Amino acid sequence: MIVQKRTMNWLPRASMYDEMQAAREKRRANLQADMANSANNNAALISTNTTSGESVNLTLRIAAARIQNGTTRKV
């Protein structure tokens, strides 16, 4: 009786170098996507801080105008 190794892998696997290259490209793409996402989050935070700062300035100007005019806020 002859013992033979039989596998179902008909297609040859890529070389180890090609697998490493593909993994490197995948990591690079993930890193670039992470960096882009981080930049978008930073831009959103900066614009939110600017917008909220302008609304605070507007509120302070309205309050200062009421004090100068002697008017009170209606509840």
C-alpha cells in the first residue's frame, strides 16, 4: 500500500515575498485611512470650537447691549 498526500489546494499559493508585500500594502492603506479620519475629526473639532466661540461672543454682545440700554430679559 502506498501512502500519498492529497490536498484540495489546486491553485498555487503566492510566494512569501508577495504575501508580505500585500500585507505591507494593506497596513499602509489602513494607516492612510486612519490619518485621513483623524485629520477630518480634527478639522471638525476646530470648526466646532470656532462656531461655539462665535456664538459665545454673540451672546456676550447681546448681554452687553441689554446692560447698556437698561433693558431686562423677558422670562
